[in-house]
Amino acid sequence: MAKKVVATLKTDTGKGFAKVIRMEKSSKTGAYAFNEEIIASDKVKEFFTQKK
């Protein structure tokens, strides 16, 4: 499935988007989780500066 997402991002319509991955640590268990999202390229810096 990941190949399909990456292939979609390489088309002309997908050039305005980026796939971002954020690693977050759980406060309860201490385990790490990876959250993936596809967002507009101009919102990438905002995505990483905001805290969840």
C-alpha cells in the first residue's frame, strides 16, 4: 500500500502534497507510535511545529 501512496505523490496532481511522519511517545506506556499524514507542501513546517 505504501508504494501506491508514493506513486500518487509523484504525479502532476500530487506535487502539491507531502507525506509526513511524526514519532510520538506515549505518556502511559512509554512506547513510541508513528503517525503518518498527507498534507499540503506549504503546511509542512506548521505540522511539525504544532504539538499534539
